Amino acid sequence: MDDTLSDLQSLSSAGAGLCLSVERFLLQDLRIQRGARFVMGVSGGADSTSLAVVMRILMQRNAFELSALTVNHRLRRDSAQDAESVLAFCKRLNIDCALRETDAADFAAQNRLGLEEAGRTMRYAFFEQERCAQKADFIALGHHTGDLTEDVLLRLIRGTGWPALGGMPAYDGARRLVRPLLFSKPAALKALLRECGVAWREDASNASLRFRRNRLRHTVLPLLRKENPALDRTVAGLWRLAQRDRDFWDTHLANALAVHPWQETSNGLILPKELLRVLHPAARLRLYHKCVRRLGTGQARAETLLALDAAWVENRGNTRFQLPGALEAKLAGGAVCFKSPSVM
């Protein structure tokens, strides 16, 4: 294995600075402990390849234990080649890598999901299975500052409320996800790969305007960055404000749930009327969102959650609301019941 893939001292000042900033983010901001075990999601693209390189460089000095998982969704002719490339790359890093294969298009058709949502749902399920199999502490993903900006814009379009509008979390305790590169610039990550002599695969579908994310990336975001060249830094500041608000609401809801717990069923959650009655409307909205995040895979629209709360206030029994991931919310006897179908 190349020294540059295991030795911080052999890197340029820019490369070493990037790795050290990721280390500080993990240890100080996310409070990840040295000696933690990670399963990394590696697709072969620049982002996840950068994740693997940075984490490998930081591994020895932090006693991290690393493994990887790559998923072949069989959506492109060269997807098998991508998977083989990842396996060879991880072997170069001396990191064990598992391969899972699935038919994302078939899963999407069976569950009436878009291809992106179907692929994401299956991928995250595989990540969690692998995390459990490896007895790892966390699933590490390669999202960076550009992804965060895209995510905020996507959430704005969907009508996501605050503080979720601030973007994807860097640490998701419920799903054991961490995003070590969330404040790393994509250009800096690619520069590190070039310095280390590491190639990456280009996914041709990333250029297709068929997908909303790509349309935003290639048409809308260049215009926004022209208006504000520091857009990613601005969004990062918004993200930090959102984390403060999220921490406040999480604490507030935890205290309320300690007094009036929700009821867990085999496929859902029930919010009792005693709990809902003592909460401010803003707190109820965040509680609904918490249920969606616990049971589903998507982001609930603010409009839908507002309508759900209005129905509860008006005591409209047997009213149903459809939420992301085929999740359903139903009003019954003053309670709000969330039901999640088994899709895997």
C-alpha cells in the first residue's frame, strides 16, 4: 500500500490540512470516540473514494476500524465494473469490502418508488445489515459541502420545515450514520485523490437531467453560485444554526415523551392524545417529523404536517395522510397513529 494512503506526514500541507479538518470534525463536532468502528459506503465515485482515503489516512492515529460495502443496483451496463473497481481499490487500502447486488428498478416498480428513492432505500438497508454483521458503531457516507447545498435546495422545493430545512445531519444517531466530509469541499477532495494517485469512476447518470438533483446541480446551482460565490459557506452557516435549533427541540420532545411516552406497535407508532394536548403546535409538528424520520426514509412536506395537525386540532377522526416511503398517518380517538408497511 502507498505511504500516502496511510501516512499523514507524506501528504502536502493542503492534503494534510484536509484530513486534519475531517479528524477535528469527527472528534470535536460529532464527538466520535477514537477506536470507533465504521462501515463505509463506497460506490467508486470521487466522493466515497475520498471518504475511504481520508478515513484510511486517519485510521492508525485514531485507532479506527474500517470496512466497506459497495452496492451494485444493476441500473447501468458498467455497474458491475464499478463494483469490481471498488473491491480492487479497497484491497489496495487493506480494507475488507463486501458486495451486495440488487435490482433497484424492480424494487422501485414493486413499491411505486422513483429510482433514486428505491436505490437509496435499499442501499441504506444494506448498510445497516452490514454494520450489524461487522458489529460496527457507524455507517460512514461521503457527502460533502456541495451535497449539503443541493440537499438544502431539494428540501426547500419539497416544502421541508425548519430545522430540517438546514440540510442532512452530519450525525444521525437513530440510523447510526456519520458524514465525515460534510464540511469538505469537493474540489479539495479530488485534489487529495490526485495527490495520492487514486482514480475514481464517473457515473454517467450524474449528467442526466432526468433526475431532479442533476437538474439543480447543472442548471440552478451555477446561477445561485454566480449570485453568491460563497453559497456553500452560507449554507454551512445555515446548517449550524439548524443544529442548534434541532438540539433544542430534541431535548424538549424527549422531556415530553418521558412524561407521556409514544406507543410502539409492530409496524408503527401511536402518539397518545395526552401527549399531544400538552405540546405547543410547533412542538407537535416536530414530533410528527420525528415519527416520520423514525419510520420512513423520506422528508415529510411541511404542508402535509400542517394539514395533519389541523385535522388533529379539529378532531377529525379516521382522517388519513400519505407520507414518504408509503408511510401513513391516521387520526383515531384523539391519537395520531403512524403506520409503516414492510417494504424490504
